[in-house]
Amino acid sequence: MKPLPKQLTKGKIKELYGNQYNRVFIEQEIKSFQEALGENIKTKLITDAVKKLFINRFGLPTGYEMT
């Protein structure tokens, strides 16, 4: 298993989860998390809070582990 990168961009999350979920669905979920937390939805890097929410809801991507 590979370690999950510490910092993730929206593009990297779509790449990691693309074989499990539709890319548009992933983008919508990230956007909804960012809006709920009052974050800027136009930024490419996601915060640790959004990363944590995403992983809590969808689990780790296939082949990756938390380090």
C-alpha cells in the first residue's frame, strides 16, 4: 500500500478516487464540504478539514493508507 499524500489538490483527489466514483460527483462533494466550512471553493488545494470529511465519508482510496 502507498501512503496517502499529506497535501491534496482537487485534481489529485479526483485521480485517486476516479476508479471508485464519478469525477463530477467527487468535485460536487468537495465543493459542498468547502461551502459547509465557509472555505473558498476556487482554491485548488484542499484543507485538512475537507480532506478529513472526504475520507470519513468515502474511506481511503483503493491501495492507499494513512501515515
